[in-house]
Amino acid sequence: MTLRVLAVDDVAPALAELSRLLAASSHVSEVVPAGDALSALKLIKDARFDAVFLDISMPGMDGLELAGVLARMTDPPELVFVTAFEEHAVSAYGVGAVDYLLKPVARERLDAALARIVRVARPAATQPPPPAVDELAAVSVELGGRTRYVRRADVRFAEAQGDYVRLHTRGGSHLVRMPISRLEEHWAAFGYVRVHRSFLLAVPAVQELRSDASGGLLAHTDAGDVPVSRRHARDLRDRLLEAAQRGDFAGGAR
């Protein structure tokens, strides 16, 4: 990765030289100069910087005071002090500075400081985000003072019953206080589709399609039959065909 760097010094020639050295480094993608601490603070609040290279002795707010303000930020840039005086080193490291460079700045020391910042910044930049919690992979069921957990993978279909939903598994059914729309929202990505105003069906659980006595369509599972409304019938047939072609259809020939 390359760094976006803010250079801060109240002495114009020193600021120009520091900016030139930073811009010449392969670790740096952009250098923004600032002539005093207050200007630097405004820039930092308005835009993201990976690092700040700053002088300590400046009129008004000095470099150490600016560092103290930045330390209170949620995600502050890395700090490197660039100064003509050695006596501030202890204070500089006390506010979390990555490095402390003495003027005139040697290119090798500057590159070493930049490389250290890259090493510090890279883990945060490349670390993958934590996996999202699958909050409805299992559903808790309260019954007679006992709590059971029904896994999503065991649910063949869900049936809306007022403010509740009944989860049908091969071993029985379980009533949960939850709207069926919430299950549909969380389970759609796992093969569950609405086939009726009151039913959510696990497509892989369907063993076959049947007609009832009145000519309506039923999806047969090992936990019971599920009515399929006319407007959902074509979509279900298409999904079952796709599942059969992938080898995921429970009713496929063996």
C-alpha cells in the first residue's frame, strides 16, 4: 500500500524540503503541506491521512499539542515528528509517535519511518471483515419452561399462524412467536421460498408435487404437504427443475 501524508512545518523552506523527500518515496502516493498546526488539524478533520510528519516547535499550537488532539480521534493518522531538537523525543513517543527524525532529515531515516508506517497500517487495511452472524441459523423454542433449538436445516416448511409461525420438521412442529416475513427475509438465501400467503417452503425438502382433490397443487415433504398457490406454482416448478439439474432435488430418481 502507499500512503497519503500530511507534512507540517511553519518554516517554508523546511516544509518544502520535507514535502520533496516524502514525495520521492515509493511508499507515498500524495503529500499535502500545511504551514501550521491549526491548518493541519482542519485538513485532518476534512480528509483522511495515513500519516502526519510534523515539526514540534511552531507558533500557536505546537506539534506536541496537535498530537494530543489527534490522539483523541477514533482513527488517528500515524505520527512522525521532524525536529531540530533531541530533547523532545521522550514526549514525542509518549503521545504515540511512530518515529522521531532530526533535521536535516536523511533520506534513509525517512524511508525507514515510512516503511514502519506501512507495516503498521497494512494489517488494518487488508484484514477481511468479520463474518456476518447468521442470527436465524437456529431458532429457540420455549415450551413448558424448557428451551429447545430448532436448526434451520431441519425445517421443511414454516406456516404462519397469526403472530406466530409453526416450524415443521421431520420429527414434529414447533410454534415460535415471529412473523413469517422475518423468516422469509433471513432464509431466502438458503433455499426457502414463499409458495403461499401462509407458507414458506424449503425447496430442497420437496420430494414431489401432487394435486389435491380440488385440483390444487401440493408440495410433498417428509414433514407433510404444503399448499402452493397458483401465482407461486410456476416459480416453484422452475426452482425444482433447477434443483434437479444440480442434483439437489430430494425427489430426484435414484
